[in-house]
Amino acid sequence: MRNPILAALDVPTADEALRLVQQLAPVSGGFKVGSELFAAAGPDIVRRIRDLGATVFLDLKFHDIPNTVARAVAAAARLDVQMLTVHASGGTEMLKAAEQAARETADQLGQAPPLVLGVTVLTSLDNDALSQVGLEPDVSRQVRRLAQLASQAGLRGLVCSPREVAELRQMLPAAMQLVVPGIRAGAVAGDDQKRTLTPREALALGADWLVIGRPICAARDPRAAAEQILNDLAAGAANR
Ligand code: C5P
């Protein structure tokens, strides 16, 4: 079984991130570096995680003019990340420029191109928030619209919320990689994720990758927490 866990390194320092990578490398499919860690530790943290042989998902959600996004994607590809994010609302030209930059840079370096993932609607936005910024005041319609746009622009993956994965899986090409956060094995005290799925549910609905932060990284024993999730997934796969 391929390991679908992407552990979110939502920590403020390189030392904390590297400690987690060392503990978790044997039990996770990769590591997500987001804005907090990148702003604190810079591209060097990505190089250091790659030097340990782990897969990196660089989640900086680029959204700018096509030329700037293309250059940012090229820089990320030169860091040899395996996945990165752009906002699908940046429009067709920006999305095409991102995908093209990923492919061209990887070709020049003789590497596989990073998977450029489109972010549709942030899960922190509701219908009212969309309407305030002048967008379609229906989150699920807006998600479908942007997913279609990203797919038509040639993107090979999307980040989507647990509430969207089943519907998007049905409407998109089968090869589209769906990366799903908001994964919880059980209740976590003081948690801000409202719509969650268990790891098994998310895979059964069609997710390819599971972004898991606090349930693993904030656990007393992160490695044991990840192992427990993997064991549960293996049991689920055996039952199918
Ligand atoms: O700790 P938790 O498992 O909630 O972490 C989920 C990770 O996925 C965080 O890094 C968060 O920023 C990210 N994320 C999310 N919801 C989205 C997009 C990204 O929770 N819609």
C-alpha cells in the first residue's frame, strides 16, 4: 500500500520541523511545508528535508500575475519539491503558466515535474464571505467552477475539503490527484476543523493524499500516532 499521509509541519522553527521529519520519515508519505515554517526557516528547510530523502509538499498558495507565479513555481521546482499549491482563482493564464513552468523546469533538470495543486475555495470562507468579495455566493458551486477551470488549464491535482472530495472525484478526470486536509481519527480538544473525515473515509471517497497536522505532529508520540493511522488504513484496505 502506498503511504498517503502528508504530515503538516505547522511549527515555527527548522529544529522542530527536522525533529518531526526524523521521527516520522519511515511512517509518512511526505511532509507539508506551509507559510509559517517557510517564512521562519526559508528554502533551506526544504533542502534539508529533501536531503533526508523525504517527499515535500510546498504549500505557499501562489496567487499573482502569470509571469510572477511561473517564476515562483520554477524556483520551487529547482528546490525539487514534489507538490506545490496555487490559487485556482488566479485564472486560466496563471494556472497554465504555473503548470508550464513546473514542466519546463523539471525537464531542464531531468526531474519529474512537481504536482501543481489548485486551491479552490479556502475552507475558512462561507457563502457570506464569498458574496462580500463579489464572488458566486455558493461555496460548492464556486468550488466546482474553479475545479473545472483548473482541470481545463492542465493542472493534475487539487486541494479539496472533506465535504467536496466525493463530488469532485465524480466530475473530474480519474487521474486528477485529490489532496484532502481536515482529517481526524477521533475528537481533538479545542480543534478548529469543523467538517472532518477519518483517514479511511477520505480514501474511500476518492482522496489520493491526506494532509494531517495536529493529530500527528501535536501528539505526545507523533510516530505512534502516524503508525496507528497507517495500521487502520491497512486494515481498511484488507477489508475491501
Ligand atoms: O492540524 P490539521 O490536521 O488541521 O492541519 C491541516 C493542515 O492543512 C494545515 O496545515 C492547514 O493549513 C491545511 N489546510 C486546511 N484546510 C484547507 C487547506 C489547508 O486545514 N482547506
